[in-house]
Amino acid sequence: MPPRSLEVGPAGIRAARTIGILRTERGLSQRQLAGRVTVTALGHPMANTMLSRIERAQRRCDADDLVVIAEALLVSPLVLLQRTTAT
């Protein structure tokens, strides 16, 4: 069986864009949002470089990442997966 692709798919790309849009709308830097994720989600540290790679769709955003980022942005995880109007 061939190894599974680690390429970011369409839902991951939408989530990446939405995370960046919401972060910017809230006036947060990547460092500030990563700090919120680390503080909000006990046991889920996130460096700003990790968040940067997620936003640029260079790193897959797993379910745990998605949930804690959504919590730090004060939105439902579903919001991050929905199509954005500003693309």
C-alpha cells in the first residue's frame, strides 16, 4: 500500500485562509494567536512558526489543532471549515 499523501486538501486550504482572515480581523499577530492557543488549550502548545505554516497551507491542520485554534478565535471549528466569502 502506498504511503498516504500529506498534501493539504481543499478543506485544509479553506481552514488556513479562514484562520488568517479571522486572526487579522481580530487584530492579532500570529505570535499572539499562538499564545492564545497555548494558554487556552492546556497541553497543546503552538509556536507561531507552526501557526504560520498552517496559515500558508504548508502544514496540515489536524482536528486537535483546528479545535484549539477555533477556541482561541472564539468561533466554532465549523466556521474554520466553511467557505469564506473573502478569497
